[in-house]
Amino acid sequence: MTEPTLTRAFIGLGGNLDHPEARIQRAFIALNDLPGTTLIQHSSLYRTAPVGYVDQPDFINAVAAVETALDPITLLDALLNLELDEGRARSFKNAPRTLDLDVLIYGDQVLESERLIIPHPRMGNRAFVLFPLQEIAPELWIPGMGFVKELAAQCQDQAIERLEPALP
């Protein structure tokens, strides 16, 4: 029996309702519990101002690296189920949320479907993604965008606060 091929994927985590720090910590554990998936590393937690709809609490954000045998769409579906488990409601665009999980990068794949675009199309100009990603993968190349550390340097004007060091 052949072993499944594992792909390194990076997941963006965020939330701003109902104890988001605890929800993100639970999400790290839940990522490791997904079928055929192992949590390799995660960033510290970061506090950031909301983007888009600004009349809401600050967000807590992080990034996780996983190795997974799940294909990108199956991984997306698993993440959406984790969001639902944490009470995620999609009332309007950029609404406050209990937990938001995004597939940022999936190996070196470039994918554009109705349900999923990889790399995540807006990650290259958002400090709340790039700073946590830079913490765990500073030399990472984002297809079509550039190196994480160079993209993060272009976001220095965006307010972001590291809350805690990552746990081993």
C-alpha cells in the first residue's frame, strides 16, 4: 500500500468574537486532528484592526503550517466545518466572526476555481497574514506574488501587534 502524498499548506486563522484567542488555540488542535493532516508549526497570535467593515472589535490572527494528504477543496471543506463548529455565521461581507480559516498556500499550486483561489488573492498586501507567515516561513515564495519577507516589508505601515511568542 502506498503512502499518501503530503503537501505543505499554510492556513490563515482569525476571529474577533467570543474569546478569539481561545478559539484560535482550539483551531490549532483541530487542524492537527483533520484526517491525513499534521500541524507542523504555528505563529504567535497577532492583534490587528479590522479591514473593510471597521465598526467591530480588533481581530486576533495567526498562521499555521500543516502537512496534509487532503486535496485543496477537501481541505477547504474541512476548514469550513471547523468554522461552523466554532459558531461562524456569514451575515455580510467582512462581518465580525468567531473564527475564519483560509487556505493561503497549498504547496506550489496555483488554483482558481469558483470555491477556492490559491494562493489567497489578497494575502500579498495584508500584514495580518504576512507578519505571522513571516514568523514561521520567512523565505517562503508565494507564487505570483514574491517572497514573504519582501511582501511583509511593504506592509510596515499597517498596525499589527504580536501578542505572544509561538509555542513549540
